[in-house]
Amino acid sequence: MKRVPPLDCPPEGPIAALIPAALPRPRPEPAPVGDLPPTVPADADAAVFAIARLNPSGQISIRGVLPAVGWTAGDRIVFTVQHGCIVVAAAEHRGRTLSAGGLLVLPVSARRMCAIPARSQVLVAALPEAGLLLVHPIAAIARHLARRHGQIVRSRDGRPA
């Protein structure tokens, strides 16, 4: 049986005495950006990057980088492995067909050659001028950045980089 409140009872709501007032918080200072150029020239044909995670079937989403290379659903693509990364290029008559959903199935053999395990992250670089997608294992990117970060730390400590 449902209980009905009396007609002279106010509607239910939060009790103001039990809800603390919000405390003012200072805004943090923006982080310094270092020596990066303030803008990229409009005519620069730079690479477009995205981080993707392999699903259990070996698929990654490349929707964010497809416009950079100008590929659409139905285009044919081929895979090669060079320098520890998977290279995806457009093909005329052979290869796989690009799906409509922006998902790219990376071949098992290529994933094994590049040491890309299931459910791992990859860095996808679209190179518009070359018309290529490069799929880098995130572990390789982390190793490269660790070396670079070591150089930066050593140079700040006064040691030779």
C-alpha cells in the first residue's frame, strides 16, 4: 500500500542545513608550453595523430584520421610492416576494403611482427602528403619518449645530453 502525505505537508526536497555551501577554489595557473611555436602555418601539411585501442578482434577506430588521407568506405588498402610499425596504403585492385564504420582490422601477422598485443593502445599517424597511415605500438613510442625525457633531465642537471 502506498503512503500518501497529508495535504498540508510541504513537498519533499533537500534540507538546506545538511548541504554544505560550495567553497571557492582558486583557478590553477596554466602550464608553460615551452618553446613550441604558437601556431602551425595554414599551408603546413602536418601529420594527424590519434590514439586507438585494439578490440579483441584486432580492430581500431580510425574515424578521426580518415579525412586527412582522403579515404572513404569501399577504398582498397594494403598492409606492410616497416621499421616496427604497420604501414597502411591505398591500393588499386588488391587488398582489403575499408569499412563504412571507420574501423580498421589490423592483420594478425602484422600485429605479431610489431609486438602489438590484443587490447593494447596504438598511435595512428596519418601522413596526408604521402597518403599513408602508420600504426605504431604504444610501447615503442613510450621507449622513444623515455630516451628523450632522459636527455631533457640530463641537460637540466648540467650533464651532457
